[in-house]
Amino acid sequence: MKVLNRLFGRRQPSSSEVARERLQFVLSYDRANISPGLLDTLKDEIIAVISRHISIDPEGVEITFSEGSRESRLEAHIPLATNRGGRKK
Amino acid sequence: MPGKVVTITSGKGGVGKTTATANLGVALAMENLKVVVLDADIGLRNLDMMMGLENRIVYDLVDVVEGRCRLRQAMVRDKRLPELYLLPAAQTRDKTAVSPSNMIDICNQLRDTTDFIVVDSPAGIERGFQNAVAAADEVIIVTNPEVAAVRDADRVIGLLEAEEKGPIHLVINRVKPDMVRRGDMLDTSAVIELLAIDLIGIIPEDESIVGAANRGQPIVLSNNSQAGLAFRNIARRLLGHSVPFAPLEKPGLFQRFIKLVRSEGE
């Protein structure tokens, strides 16, 4: 069944792939000495600050931390609230 | 040329540091080099057991540090090879009985008469680890292809890089090719990519390691062991020879087919 799933592209990731992804995540946080929970705090505060000036979609805000070979970076994805979706409803 | 200090460490316990120290020490001595294996795991010594030298210990590292004997008197000669010695740890003391500067002093004394000093570090990142790496010219990180071992290895690499210790080499121990093929174990390339340090050895899981430890006969001394061969290769690489890595994880025909189908789909 596993093989069939693989052949038809519906496969579950193997445990080694999961391990690799989890390690990529945890090592980047360990190396930067920041806790994953910090991002939630940052996210809440960023939403609060920006919302004072512009209307944003708080559900869509994503803050990610990534580590490359040369630099580490925080990335914020902040979608603005639009009225288009709202009018239809 | 003064001898080189190579420290074997890992962060996590139980990954095979002591086995690696014993085997690397023996493998280097088999290359006709003068070698001392030094147990820095004070209070939990085991290198003597792995080497089969436990009942020949008279003095230990702490006796040397505290002046109860000369360095030479504490060294236990391994008669299986021309120039191989064990400097045992004390069993009844703790890590604070030795300081990093004590370790530097002892290793400097050994450098004059020895080609290699292989230091077995305790697990952890505290005093025992600091002692073990204090005199290191090169460091070998032993890890297993599993999440906790890789994470701890990364932490230790970070500490060593902050202290500008190195070169740092990686040994991936206890690799089970069947499990890797099934996708149930991290493959060596993933571990190397995650840790981003130079690979010096891959040791396959080998049941005969247990028997070797039972007998106090490091596996490199037996001729037909995959793990033994892998340790001999590490010794040669440490000496600057370029030894190709054995194809432990070559995918079978079926896996290659699956891979092809998968990549076509992407």
C-alpha cells in the first residue's frame, strides 16, 4: 500500500524525512538561541502595532525564522485586509 | 614532531564515543604510531573495559594531577601492539578533580613521546567536556542518525566553533542501511547537511561490536568486521590519506525506480 501511495504521489512522508524537517527547524532555533514561542509573541505585537495604522488580516500573518549559510532572517508575511471578500458575504 | 591531541565527543551519551576512542586508538597504533588513549570520563570510566585493560590499572589521571605518581607510572601498556598506552580515569572521584589546565599540562607532556593522544570525552557540555577538549588539536564528533543525537552534536559543534577549536570532524555511528533504505532512518547525507562539518567516517551497525566489548577486544583487531574496517579508514583519513567512503547506502534497483517515478511526478 505504501508503495502504491508512492507511485501515485499520495505518499506520506517517511519518518526520516520528518526527522530531517524537524531537525532543520530545531537547529535553526538552537543556533540563534531563540525559543519558538518568541515568534508568537512577536507576531502578536507586530499585529498590534501595524493595526494601529493600517487594516490587516490578522489570521493571515506569518512570522518565520530561517537560517541560511550566510545570514539568518526573520520574515514577516502580512496581508492587508481587503473589502473585496467582505462585500460578497 | 609533537604529538597530536584528538578528542572524541558527542554531547549525547550512548552514541559510541568510548568504542570509537578505543578503536581509533588501536587503529592508529596498527599504523605503527605511538598512541595514548586517555579517559577523561572521571567517575564513570569505561575506556579500560573497552580496551580489556581494566585489571592492570594501578594509578590514574587524578593520581597524576595530584602528584601521587609520575605520568609514566599511570600509563597502562597494551601488549597487543608495540606502542599503545591507556591513561585511565579515576573511578571514585568527579569531574572537578581535574581542570582544563591540568589536561593541557598532561597532554603537553605526552606530546613529546607520542604521535597521537586520543581523548575520550564524557557526555554533556559541562566540566568533563571542557576538560576533554581543552588540549584538543582536532575534535571528532560522534553522532547517530537520530534526532536527539544530531541535535546534541550541533550544540557541541556550536560550542567548539565559539572557542575556535578544530578542525572538527564528523563520525556517523550505528548506521543501519536497511532502515535508511526503508526511509525509517536519517541518511548520512541528511546528517552531514544538517551539521555542516567535514565527514571522516561512517560506521555501520555491527552486532559483533557487543561481543568485542564483552571480550575487551576492540573490533578493529578482528579482520572481517565492517565496523572494524570503517575505524581503520577513519585512522587513515586522520593521517591525511584520502580513503573513499564505502557504499553503505547504495539504493537497490527498486528504490532507484521509486525515486525516478517520484522525481518525474514533481
